[in-house]
Amino acid sequence: MATPSVAVPARPRGARLRWGRLPAWLRYLLLLAALVGIWQLYVVWRDPSPLLFSGPRDVAEAFWAGWKDGNLARVTWTTLKILGIGIGIGAVVALTLTAFAALSQIGEDLLRMLVAILNPLPGVAVLPLAILWFGLNTNALLFVIANAAAWPIAINLDTGFKTVNPTIVAVGRNIGLSSRRLVTDVLAPAALPYAISGLKTAWAFGWRTIIAAELVFGVAGAEGGLGTYINNAKLFLDIPRVFAGLVTIAILGLVFETLFGFLERRTIVRWGMKTST
Amino acid sequence: MPMSGSTQDVALRGGVGTLAGGRVLSVDRVRLGYWGSRGFHLAVEEASFDVAARERVIVIGQSGSGKSTLLKAVAGFLPPAGGTIAVAGRTNLAPGPDRAVVFQEFDQLFPWRNVLENVAYPLRVNRWRRRDAAARAREYLDLTGLSHAADRYPHELSGGMKQRVAIARALALEPVILLMDEPFGSLDAITRARLQRELHGILERTQTTLFFVTHSIDEALILGERVVVLHGLPSTVREIVDVRDVGPPDSPSYAEMRIHLRELLAIEGDDDGDA
Amino acid sequence: MGLRTNLLRRAVAVAVVALVATAAGAGGTARGASAAPAPEKITIAYQFGIGYAPLLIIKQQRLLEKAYPGLKVEWKQLASGTPITDGIIKGDIQIGAMGTGPMLVGWARGTNWKVIAPLDEADLWLMVRNPSIRTLDDLRGKRIATPTATSIQAVALRKMAEVKLGNARALDSSLISMDHPDGMQALLSGQIDAHFTSPPYQWLELGRGARALGKSYGYFGAHSFLVTVVTQAFYNQYTAFSNRYYKLIKQSIDMINKRPGVAAAILAREDATETTPAQFKRWIMRKKSLTFTTRPRGLMRTAGFMNKIGLLNKVPRSWRELVFPPVYPTKGS
């Protein structure tokens, strides 16, 4: 078969240098190394007080020591546990309210009102009240996290349910689905992109809230979490450990972003349903 | 697309026809409307017609003539404001798989299920076992020429293929009457013509009773045995025309019938009534 | 004429240079040398409690301003010790009042500060209210509030745990950080089970139905409670001022010990709550559990224990490493 000759278009940006041709993970790794290098240079050149700032070497040592003696692992797990349970509670509340809203006008009104009143409250502002109600224990923290998580999830789910394609709902009724199955088999998967989006937001809010709350609270439940670890390190003027704690938070953020991406790829991307980044 | 080999069984099975007087659908002095922002809007003033077992009836009318509303009422989405709609002798029906619908929109498939699951899932909803449902689904995918696409997700399909899946899904339920609401209205002319021919062949094999809504006269003539003409605002049945003996599209009888139907639809000038 | 003109010009040039150098040098001398009399402005930070009494007397009587006319003194009362530490590190605070615990932690970590004037010694009590809590063991799994994690109370609790329960860390999972007023409220309302606190809060709690489960003197002997610190750099730059400050503290302590009525009246004027002068007088006279003195005690013992349980990474070889010269004659420990 004769191939007609076509003028080859110019190479895309960045690809002419070798940079654009490297795989994504390598590009990020190199950029990260460059940033760490700049960090080290700053420490060496400006020699800031070790009570104010740490260099990459010290932070790496503190990080490694923290994981080796199990402290970082323990506090990370404590924080993640509370966060997970709190978000779970928030999700259940959100689901209930949203289902109620989908099925009745009064439910819809109730949801709107609760969101308007409770969503703007930053989690940490609710904490003193929560301590008053639930006592000085994990339950207060769970309440605060649940509150931080429930409203983003509810808002997103509500939008998701509202924007479900009515044709699909008609198909569901046509093939004989009961109301209950219509919700579980049609509305729920159709709203999945919004559910995931809500979950991502809830996770982000939850993280910020739990770390801040741990500082206000003094201790997370029986033992400290990551926020307490960082605060304690600062109290003892162990700045490398403070940085190590922050690095842990950053790494966790990356891990969860990857997990979310994975989840999305297996579901809404595969189904061509992804609505936004 | 040529039909892949399908078993004789599929052709011999098909629309159920065991009913009193052989009538599957009976629309008796039906009056249809809906509540809009300006009060009750009457779409269909009065319509009466029957559909017999294995018959293919097309309802045509201009846009806004209430033909989709009529289909929705037969499907059970809308209660009649007057008159009765009886399917296999039963009235006051909620939506159900005995009146499977193929809608006009492409996105009538579940995006989170692949092609095979989209066809098999409604069967499982109706108490079929997983394996049997999958087998039946594959049969109908064969029939509609989609076997090669069984693993694909709807977002990977073209518009024409999506409608084929919808047709397979509806047929797999082996409904008492197959309802189709302008299913080819969103397709380009070439795909549309191809799907019309395919549907005709499939229905010949399955002998499914058909209630089809369109504003295209050609579609009515290609697919239908009787044509119900809706006209007026609110509409009434102007005439029910038997088109069984009309010849192929290039024949004089076809051209004559076409003119006749255009007159019935009160279409002026060169407008050929197609979208 | 030519040679003399050249010489003249050169002489003028040298004179100008010398003048400029002197001016610059003079300015520099005024700024940098340790002969400088006093800073122009100084920030002093402290917290809440009767233990800061000597400092409060200096504040109320404006003793520093009288000693150094023109000196601007900014007094900051803060709810916890953490911002005081931060402030000294950053240079916003020059004299900071804190407990011996945070003082030691900072010293070990290189804040380069030392004690310029101790304020007092105090017996710190672990208060409980629930009658069913009888021994330290009963506090396992319950909630114990201390001031920050670096506080001397947190250290004392570890010592108690080591002596009574065999393991200094036995109660670690029960510890919560709360400042004194919050802790008192939490104990009295039942939100926490124990409050390791200090005067006057422990006395107030005693009056409201709580009792002392343990006292720090019983484990460390008599020991210092609050001290005031400055950085080595500050001391080097303003030695005379620092020494004078020490004398003023000593002077205030003498007044408290010898003329408690007068001192109490001054404290009541300073205080923002409704505590009466009579109440203050009663407090400052509870010599058994609160003694105002510039002699530091128990620093080495505390540092040694903190190092043993991993709260301190460096121990001083002698108590003198922790204080400035004015304190040496007190023969501390």
C-alpha cells in the first residue's frame, strides 16, 4: 500500500529537550531532588538557627529514626484511624440525609438548611463544644471530623442525585426496578463521580481538621496522633522531628492522592464518567 | 452490518400473542395531558387504536403532536386523563419489562456496565439466574451484530452501536410489546437508514409486536404494517393507514403512499417531514 | 608653598578620616560593646499564677523604669510557655519567665539561655477529686492533665510513676496538656481525673473538694519552680542591666518575705481577677509549699532524671552552667 507523504507536524513542547520524553514518575522524582538540593543549599549557605529550621540531612535522620522506633508509625496510625472512622460516620449521615432529600421535599429542605448552617463551621471551632458534650476523649474528635466530612459529601451527593440522567431512571423503572433498587442500582452508581469528589473533599477537610484538632485537644484519644507528635517535637525544640512529621503528612497526602486516582481509574474513568480532575 | 448467525429458536420465539382477540395493545378513547407551568396542557384529545400480536404499528405526527406522550402512557409513565389503555387485557399499569422501551437518547445505557451486562442486567432484575441471563444476552447481541463488542463500555461505542445495544436489551426481555420512541432520531442519515433495515430484519425474525413513534414518513413506511396518523393541537387520530402492500422505496405505490401521508400530516410545500 | 599645600591637604584628609572613624566607631561602641548601660526597649514575658509574684512587684512598682529612666518596658502575660520560648528564640522577648522544665529543654537544645534570676521554689501537687482514686495505680487509663509536655509537672509525674509503678512511662497514655485555669475547671467538672498543677490552683482546688494524691517535694526534694532567663548574647551586651535586674528581683522577694501585707496589696492591684489582698497574703505566706527565693534548687536532680527518661539530651556538669554569675553566690543545686 502506498503511503501518501504528509508533512510531519512540529514536535510537541518540551519533547525536543529530553525532559518531555522522560516518564512522569522520573520527571517528578528529578524535580523533587532539585527542590531538596535547593533546600540543602539554603541551609549550608544561610546557616539558619537549628531552633528555627532544619536541613534535609537532619530531617531525613529524624524521619528514619521516627519510623525505626515505631513512633511515627504509631501516631500516623492513630490519626488515620480517627480520621477514617470520623469520615465514615460523616458519610453515613450524609447518605441518609441525601437519600431522604432525594425522596421528599422536606428532606431536601432539611438538607439545604443543615448544610447552610453547619458547613461553614470550621472543625476546630466546634471542638470545644464537642469536648463539652462528649467529654475529653476520642468521641469529641470523631464528632468534629464527622462534621467536617459530612457536608462536602452531602453537597456532592445531592448534586449527583439531582443530575442523574432522567432517561436512565426511566430505563430503570421500565425494566421493573423497585424504588429501593432504583436508588442502589441506578442513582448510586450514576452519582459515583460526585460521591468520589465529595469523598476527596471530605478527606482533605478531615486531614486539616484532625491535625489542628489534635493540637487544640492536647492529645488524640488515649495516645497522640501525628498532630500531637509534631506539636510535642516543637515543644521539645526538636525541629528536625517537626519537619519529619510534616514530611510524613506530605507523603500521606501523596499516598492518598494516588489511591484516589487508582479508585477513579478503576471506576469512573473506565466508565467514561469522570466529570472533573 | 450483516447479522451474525443466530439460532432458529430466536426467530421462532418472539412476541407473545396469546390474548383475547389476539390484541396486545388496546388504546380506547384515550385523553392525555400533563401539568405544566400554565396549568393542564392537553396533548392528545382522543386516540383510539389497537395493536395485534406480532403486528408492527407506527405512530406518526409532527413535533408536539403528542406521539411521545402516547408512548409514555402506554409504557406506564403517565396515567391517561381519560379513556383506557389495556396491554394484554390489563389496565392501570406501572412501567414494566413487558413493555420494554427503546428511547431516543444515546445515554439510555448504564455507563458503569459493559455491553453484555447492560443487556443481561434487566433479566437478572427479573429473577433470571446469572448464567442464563448471560446466555440470553449473548443471543440477542448476536442478533444485533454486537458479539464483538460485549466487553466494551458504552462510552467507547458509536451512537449507532449504542442504539443497537438498547434494542438488544429491550428484545432480550422478550416483551409483550416493544415500544420505541424515535430511536434513530439522533443518528446521522446513513446510520439511521442502516439501522432501519437491520431493525426490520430483526423484527421479521423475532416476530415481536412493535409500537414505534416517529415523525419520519419514510421510517414509518419501511418499518410499519399499519400507520396511525396523529394530527392537531391537541391531537386526534386522523387516520389509520394499512401500508402492508406498499412496495419498496423506489416503487410508485411507495411514492403515492408517501404523498398521502404527507397530506394527512398537513405538511406544506417541500418540507419532507424529516428532522 | 607646594610642599606645604600637599602636607596641608594630607593632614586635612587624615583628620577627616579620623573624625569619621571616630564617629563611626563611637556609634558602634555605643551599640555593640558590653559597656552599654541598658537597652532602650525590653519585652518581659510571664504567665499566670502567684509564682510570678516577684516579677509582678517589679512591674507594679515600675522598679526597672525607675532604675533606668527612658527605658521602655513591655510586659506580656501569656497563657502558656510556648510563645515565651518562641519569642526568646526569635528575639522578640528579652526576659522570659518559665518553669524549670522548659528552661532545661531549651538550654539543652541550644537556645543559649541561662537563668538570670530564679523566682521561687514550689511543691507541686497532683490533685484528684474522685474518692475512688486512692493510689497512682488507680490513674491508669484515666485522664491526667499537666501543663505542657515539657513542664516540671510532667516530669514529676514520670518520677512518681517510676517510684510507685516501676515504670516512668506507665501513665504516658493518660496525659493531656492543659493550662492551669482550664485544667482546674476540667478537674472540678469531672472531665479529667487528675490535675498536676501549681500554686495557687492546687490550693483553690483543695478548697473545692479535691485532694493531693502526690506532691513533687516527696520525690525530688525541695526544688525550684519558676525562673527568669535571658540569652547569653543579651547578658554579654547588657551585663550591668542584667545584674541590676537580679538585684531588683531579690529586693522584691525580700519585700514579699518581710512585708507580706504590703506585697499582697501590690499584687492585688496588679491582678485582674477578684482575688483580695487578704487572699494574696494568705498565699504568699504558705511557706511550706511556696517559697520565694533566688536560690535555684534541684536543677541537677531534675536534669538527671529528665535525661534518664529521654526528655533531655544533654546534662549540665554543674548547676552553675545553667545560671549567670549573679546567681552563683546563692549556692544552688
